Amino acid sequence: MQLNSGNIIFTQSDEKGLFSINGLNHYDTAVFLLKSDKAIDKPYGKVELLRREPASLQFEAHPIDVPLIPNKVPKRAVTDYELPSDAHLLKEVVVHADGIKDKENYRVKRPYGKPDYVLTAKDINASYGNLLQSLPGKVPGLVVRIVANEGEAPRWMVYLQRQGSILYPPEVLVTVNDAIMSGTPAQIIGSIDPSTIETIEVKNGINVLYGSSGGAGIVAIYTKTTITNEQVKQDVKFSQLHVPGYARARSFRFPDYGDPATDRSQEDLRSTIYWNPTITTDPNTGKSSLSFYAADLEGTYRIIAEGISQDGEPMRCEYSVTIKK
């Protein structure tokens, strides 16, 4: 395998080369590495994500008999409810900046002094997904290993190889963007995504700024200010597949006329009155209630309700109401 990970899934394709995997919990866009057992010097075949097919919906159409009345007055207008009332539309703004000439040594002030060893992003294999597993062998004298002392459960330790106790060596101090982090060094480093690392700097000497905490050495981790879309380093036998996640729904803005601070003098000409994607019905009665304020336009309003039952069956219905002043 490419890496020693606990998240490895084996599956078998059918005669058409199709396979499916369940139980993948990811909410943002994720990169998956796949390898066929027939891949030797290069990926075997091609891996692609099939188009997600929506659930089949079969409903009987319910026509709504709405009388048409000729009217030259426009029924749709742009209102201030679509944007905050204090929003200002700016003209084109162009920002110019000068690039950093010396990217390797742009950080001239360090609280611990000059580092003894520096790792950059290109020195770290981001495909491991765990910074702790990416460090062994990268920094001379920095030991990252599992220890199993008598009377203790096996655990990861991070320390500098110096003269001292072999069984209980003092561990390094870990800082992230010059902030001291709580927890063991292994817990801190293991929770950081390698793809977000800009540099890792190691200081061997004793630093008086951190007192006794910095007596066993310092591992200073600096993260990137922006997220890049660079592909992670991978074994040539693996195929890389990007699987999109979910996007958070935008909040629907509508006026609250029950609030005394709401301006009621402005004409309300909204075409969409109410939208709520998180309505939950009562498990015993199957009912739910909601309330909303109508617009200033009289006429027939269409209500569309869509959802999923407890058995995973999609449902949809339409209803109409008449609004009069």
C-alpha cells in the first residue's frame, strides 16, 4: 500500500468494471487514492466517478386554475430584501502587491532564535494525511516512534536524540504559528494536515524564553496563509479521484414584520415568500407548523413541500392559497 493508514477499504468490481463503496464520511471535497491489484508500473485502467443519479420521482400533476387578469403594472420588482439594506455596490477594485523576494527567509523574527533545521512544504509527503507519520527520517536527531514502557499503554513520542533516559526521554515543545499548543507532541502534530504546512523548524538548543518547557528542544510549525490545489505526492501505481462534498445552503432572508425595528413603509414585492430546508415533522403525528408574512401583492400563492420519509422515500406536494388585503 502507499501508506500505513487505518482507512483502507478493499472492494471487487463486476464484469463491467463497476464497483461501489459505502461508509465514506466526508463533507468537503476529498481526494481518494485507488489502486488495482493488477497495477505494476502504472495505474491499471482508468477510474472515474459515475454521475450521481437523482431519486426517481413519479407524481401526478395537479393543475392550478389561476385566472389571468390583464394588468400593465409590473408584478415583479427588485427589493431591498434580496440584499442587506446597508450593502453598497462597489466599482471595480484592483489590488497590486509586490511578491516576496526571498521566500525562504522572509520570517526574520523568531521567538526561539535561528533554527537548526528547516523543512519546507516540498520536503513533506502530504499523501500520508497525517503529519506525524510524515516526519520520521526528515530531521536529523528528531525521533518519532512508538514506545511501550512497562505499566503504560503504547504511545507515540517525539523527542531529540540526546544523552539522557532511553525509556523516558524528555519530549520537544511544539508551537503552531508561534503559539504554544496543549497536549502531547504526538497529539498536536498528528492532528495537523500535511498539505497546510508551510515550514517546520527545529531548534536543538535550550531556549530561555519558554523556560523549562523548551529545555528538550522546540518544533515550530508554520501553516500556509492560503490553501492551494496542488496534487499530493503519490505512488505512480495509484489513480487519484476527487470526490466533491456538500455545500452549505444559503440563509433565506425575509422581513420580520413582528419586529418593531422593521421598516413597514417600504412596499413589499417579493416573489418568493418563504423557504426553509430544515423542517422536521413530529414523529408521532407526522405534522409540523410554520408561519410567514405575505407580500403586498394580492393573488394566488403556490406552496411546494418536498421531503423524505423515515423510510427514505421522497415525497412532494403542491397547494395554493389566496392572499387578500
